[in-house]
Amino acid sequence: MPSTRGLSADTIRALETIPGQYLILSPDLHIITASEQFLHSAGTTREAITGKYIFDAFPANPAASNADGVRNIAASLQEVIHTRKPHYMSVQRYDVPDAAHPGKFLMRYWNPSHTPVLDDDGELLYIIQKAVNVTEKVLIEAALAQSKAQELQTLAHVEALNYELAGSNAELKESREALLGLYLDLEHRVDERTHELAESKERYKSLIAFSPVPKKVLTGKNLVLETVNEAMLKLLGQNSDIVGKPILEIFPEFAGQPIVEACKHVYRTGKPFNSNEVYLNLSRDGYIQDCYLNISCRAIYEGSKIFGVLCTAIDVTEQVKSRLALQQSELRFRQALESGDMGAWSINIETMKLTVSDIGRKIFGFDPNGELTLDDNIAAMEPDYRQPLINNLNNAIEKHESSDVEYPITQLQTGERRWIRATGKLFFDSTGKAVEYSGMMSDVTERKLNDQRKNDFIGMASHELKTPLTSLNAYLQMLQAKAIKAEDAFTANALDKATNQVKKMTTLINGFLNVSRLESGKIYINHQRFDMAALVKEVEDEARVMVNTHRIIFAPVEETIVVADRDKIGQVINNFISNAVKYSPLSSTVHVACTAENGMACVSVRDAGFGISAEDQAKLFERYYRVESQQTQTIAGFGIGLYLCAEIIHRHDGKIWVDSEQGQGSTFYFSIPLAS
């Protein structure tokens, strides 16, 4: 996969949806993503090109041996990589593969440019390739050039006739009748040629009129508008009444704008004018608008004399505004990182050299300018957290996993105990080799302190509530026995319901106590060797007795030996089954399975419930999180069970996840390592 360092998910989505034709490349020229308009122009899909080397996704057309677009674009990209500066190119022919006819290509002409995006240290994050599809423009200009060549050929023919006429004058002196006849014949032939020239002029006017590209012809030193097509009128927000008027009479707001002087310079000198993203104030829809146009101006000749200027304009306002908005977005993102006191860090996989941003150094209390090593970072941590963090780093490198860890440090400048949250991800080069492990860090001390205060309160309150609940349960059992002895069915039934409510309250309090113990590190994992098949059989026997509202099917389990806390793994399985029963229709079926694959024991519980949205799935195992919907309003719970399950599984170096689709039920999974 290409590196997306420096690109947030929001930034990638913005790049994919902005108007314009953009291709986003990693520093090693692999495609990160592309805009919708580019995909449309290139006749491809994002899935077909993402992750590929640019010249593998868009190879050279072997049938167009004279097209050098691939070589030129490669050279431009290398210049951007070496200079870290934007590079703008002239129009290039670069054919694209025809998705509808494999092996064939579609002719394309592009007006490309490459803009590097750098980090704070000047290192290249990615390259934005703007590739405007100008195929139609190039083909039209070629047709116009051919028409002009025909016109010049006609003029040469007329000059030849004039030469012929001059030669004939000597002979006409000898015979007046011959002179008159030749004169009449010549007059007729000149009329024909004049008619042909008029038709040629009409042809070029027709070519302009029917061109989809905005075009206009200005004549004379006052730049009178002689010809304009519908596309140009639409661009300018005008109608055909403006034909025959000087440009400054039509657009007084153009006075003082460079484009007017540029047209006059073309008219005076014949030198062409080309400029991209020319800023203009245009009066459209009744008010002045800021516009950006790609403008081309060419002199039009009548014989050897310039009689006008042909102007072509492409509206790129949306593309320019989108690029400026993207630049602002990137700036705001950087400012958000700085204002949010978030630091960046990076580890070179080959050298294990640690790089930390200024904010990251400030969080730890490191010297702002000193050299840092991974050992320096680990030394700042409290001893109990060092080895788990090293294990986490090794797992990320070996298993290509992302990380999200929290650990306490001693701030080197103040000596304070601070809590740090660090997220990380592994990045690869074009060959698939891991080259960098990097991410973000932030100081979460206040949140951890608040969590600790809350856990202390919950633990204390839960502990204090257990004593009166135990007494209340004893009194209820005594009253229930007395009611049964007195054969008071109503009282016995009421006391039975009250006892059930006390049991529910006890379960909730125990859950809160477990959370408190877990957060304070007092929950104990008793590792022992056992067979998952035997544990699942025990759970099956309990479920047959306890659950009579649903049909629970246990798939056969072969011997699966693990080293884990048997009671807590059983607690996780029971929680999965309890949730499946709680959140699925009465009399529906729940499937339980346990398999061994890839060195892991995997348990799954599948229900026929109402399913879970993708948004809720991402938060389902967070503490106190509950899915809020019409179906869950009447179902009791505090969002503790799945959080405890996740923590138990994580402390066994396992994984826990859910696969669900709304209306299609859910399957909850966990996996823990098999015994070696």
C-alpha cells in the first residue's frame, strides 16, 4: 500500500470529491487516490488504480511510438521529488487504457502539473498531479490549423494568378481584344477565388461557433468583438447583443486588468499569449464574481497583416477554489494539531531511530534540539509499562498491526507523573517492506485522573451497596419461605419477583466493581492449561437449564488446548450468549461455535437479532457504550459487559470483534492463542 503519511481520512475524501482532475501520488509514485473527474476522464475506477505504481496503472501506448508523454511526466515527477517545488508542463499526449477493450488505448492530451506537499521539516508527504483533459481542445486547434493552412494555400494560389496576370500584360499590349478577353477571364477567376476566401472565412467562423470550447475573435486596436460562440457567451454571462462592440464597452470592469493589455500585445506583435489561472472580475448574474480562467490568445492573419486575435478560455474557478480550500484545510489541520497539543513521532524500522515533533518533545520534557533514541523514550516510562510497550512495538512490526496504548511517564523537566496516549501505524515502501512506524501522541493525564476518581467512586459506592443488598436478599428469602409455608401464593410470587430484581441489581454492582478493579489493575488473570471443548460443553449444559426462550445450537468442538483464565473465558462466552438472547426475537436460534485456526482458538456466537450499524460497531467495546435505538429502549444495561469482555481478551493477547448488518443479525467473535 502507498504511504498516506500526512493525509487524514477527511483529507483523502476531500481530494476524491473536489471538482477537477487530480491524481494523488506517494513519494515513491504509487497512487494514493484520485478525484472523480479524473477517473471519468481516464475511463477507469479508483479500485483499479489505487496502490499501483503510476506507470503500471497508466502504461505507454505501444501504438503511439511518437508520443513522449510518459517520459516527460516521469521527468517532471523526478524534478518535483528532487527540488520540492511545483512543476508545470506543456500539453502532453498520454493515452490511457481502454477499460472496455483490454489491450487498446484511448487518445488523450493532458495539461499536467505536479505540486509537492511537504511536512514541517520540508520532507515530501505526497504529490498532487493536476491533469486537465485538453484532448478536445487540441483536436479542435489542429482542425483550425488545417483550415488556416488551406486558407494560406488559397492565398498563394491567388498570388500565383497575380503573377500570371502580370506576365499576360506584355502579351495584351499586342492585342486589345486579347487583353479584354483575358481581363474578363481573370476578373471571373478572381471573383471565384474571392468567393472561396469568403467561404473559408465562414468555415473558420463555423468552426468557432460550433466548438464546445469558449472562443471569441477580437479585431482592431480597440479589440472589437467580431465573433463569439455560445460557450464563451455562457462563460461571460452575456448574449449575442455584444457582437460588434469594443471589449471595454462590454466589460468596463476589465479596465486595468492585465488580460486586456495581453490581447493588445498579441494584436501588435503577433506573439501568442498563454496563461493559466488568470484572475478576473466578471459581471455575471447581476453581480461581480471572482473567476479563474486558463486563457490562450493567438493572432489571426489576413495575408501578412494581423486583423484580429483569437481568444480561448477555460473556466477553472472551481478547481482553483477547491485547491485553495484544500490548502486551507491542510493549514487548519496543522493548526488543530498544534492547538490540541498533539505531538507526532516516527521510528525508522531499519535504524530504529526515533523522531519526535516539538510538541511531543515538550510533552515528555525532552531537549528541543537534542538527539533522541527509542531508549530515551522508554526510560521516561514507568518500569511496569516498558516491556508491554516493547511487545506492542514488536507485534506492530511483525504482524503489521496498528496500536493505541496509554502509559505513564515521569516528565523530565517537572518530575510530574503524566499519562500519555500514543497511536501508531506501520508504513511500507513500494516493495512492501516496512520502513516506518509512526503516529500521534497526546497528554491524557486529566482524563486518566478523572477516570480514576470516577472508578474510585464507583468502587466505593458499589462496595457499600453490596452489604445492604445482601441483607435485603436474606430477608426476602426468609419472607418467601414463610409465605410458602403459609401457602400464600400471591405473596410468594411477589417476593420471588423482588428477589429477581435484587439479583439483577447485584449483577450490575458486580459489573461496576469489576470495571473498577480492571481500571485500577487489581483484576487477576489466573493462567491455566485447559481444553476449550470441555469449557464450551459446560456452558452448553448451563444454557440448556437457564435459557428456555431461545433455541441454542452448539457446534461440535474438537480438542482445543489453551493457556488462559478458564473462569474469565467462560464469563466472556456466557456474556456473548446472554446478549444474543437479550437482543434477538423470542424463539429464534443462537449458534455457538469454537474452532482452531492459524494458531488461535476462535469462539463465535451468532444471533438473528436486529443487527448493529457500522458506526455503533466501532464503539461497541468501549466502556459504558450502549447502542441507542428504538429496539434497545426497553432492554436494561449499562454498557459494561462487552467492555469487560474486551479487556479480558486483550489481557490474553487475543482479539475481539463483531460482524453485523442491520436487519440481518450479528456474530460476535473472540480469539486467543492456542497452547504451544
